[in-house]
Amino acid sequence: MKLNKQQLSTIIRYLLSATFVMSSLLKFISLNHFDLFIYEHNILSLSLSQLSSRLLICLEFSIGLLFLLNIYTKYTKIAAISILSLFTIYLIGLPYWFNINISNCHCFGEIFSINRNWSIMKNILLILATVCIINSYSHKALKLKTIIFASLSIIYLIIIFIISPTDTLYNMVYSKNKILIDEQAFHSADNDNYIKLAENDKAIICFYTTQCSVCKKSAEKIALIAKNNNIKHDDIQIIFAGHDSIGANNFYIETKIPEYKTYFIDTQSFNKITKGYAPVIVLYDGGQIVNNFSYQNINDKQISLFINN
């Protein structure tokens, strides 16, 4: 059966819709890594990077939804071609403009890793496919479809921010600014040589457990903050609960972070110091704990000012 131009246009439109929606959903699934990928460009702060990533995946979803509903085709094509063109220009200049890992462009999140060259070719094919769509749409039930589009886009955006809120939004709601460290137990561990801290030096001290997924996310975040803010390797220490050196080694391999100064504390002492929380990030200066963070309230600006001033 031979397809006419309208039928072929419809098939291409559905494929484009599926591509944009899938790209959005796969980024959402691995949103933590997408946040850090944007932050790694060292243009936006961590909080703005998180906001940008959520708005971008919502934009992709909305374009896919417009293609699916077949409304405002002309403007949808302009939006799709513009975004794809900008991404293509970005990918071409990526190795020259930014010092980041380009093994995965994060077009489809972490599940489907696509390198820069394949991503450029993919974008060119999508642009050509978009051009082939006929500039017409069904006026039937236009008002209803517009309401459906607006409603689903807003609902999707709300779901993103509820399931994975930015750190700023999370802290506004939950006010996670409490002291997470027992200072007496902390200094006792230092005196007992579980950890070694110079009284006149500043340090970022990270309390992790080797199997904790949130600890691994925290480690990736801290490592990237250190990279973006020129924080010295020796300014960071990691303290693991227990004495699992194999687990610690796997922790470094999985997170792909540098191997910082590493210490081990028995689990009972670890829980006493951290009051049972993990991860906990401590800013230490001259024998005093200046600040501490949980995963959700890690503040890149405060850490940078602490170390570099």
C-alpha cells in the first residue's frame, strides 16, 4: 500500500512526538545526573541548574504533546527546529567551549547513552523529519485539545517538582537547616585518631556509607562543586561507616569521583557523630564546625566561599 504525503506526514509526526516525549521522560528518570550535567558547564549555580533541567524536560514533553495532538503545527515545527538547531550548535562547539565529560550528551538520560557525534546526527535527522511535516492541523475540537495540552503540560511540570524538587524548593518546604553533627562525638573521634584534622586548616568532611545511594549522589555533587570552584583535592575528606575497604573502592568506581583522603569509623561511632544521618557534609575550620549539610541542602556558593575566602 502506497502512502500519500498526508499519511507519511502523520507517521513522521507521531515518531517525532514519541521521540520528544521519550527524551523528556528518560531525562526525568535520571534527573539527578541531568542536573549535574548542566551544572558541570559551570555557567549556572547548582540551584539554577536544577531549575533549568526541569523546565527543559517539560518543554520537550510539551513539544511532543503538541505533535501528538496535531495542533498549532506551524509553531510546533518552529519550536522543534529551533531547539534541535541550538542543541546541534551546542554539541558541535561542546569540546571547545566546555571542560566536561562528553561520553554521554544526556539526550536520553543515563539509560540510553549517546555520544556527541551520534547525537549530532540524530538531531539533523530529526530536523529533516520535522521539515517534512505538512503545515496543517485539524481544527476539529481545537479548543478541547488546547485545554488537554495545557492541562497535561502543567500537571507534568507539577509532578516533576513534587517527585524531584529542586534543593531550594525542598528546603523552603522542609527547612532542613538543623545541626546534623554531634560536635563532642566528632572531636572525640579526631582525638582518638579515627580521623585526622589539622586545627589550622579548612576542610570539607563528607560522612558516607558505602551502600547508600543518596551518599553516592552527594559524592558526585560535592566532586562537581569542587571541580567548578577550584577546590583543592586535599581540602576534601571522606569518612565511611564501618571498615569496608572493598565497598569504599566500589563506591569510588561507581560514582567516578576522585579518591579523596579516606577514613573509616566503626558504625556505632559514625551514627553517634552524625546522629544517624547519612550523608552529612561538614565544613570544618580551625578546630570548629562552621556548617553542615544534608544531601538536599548542599549549597555550592556557601562551600565555595568557605574554602576560597
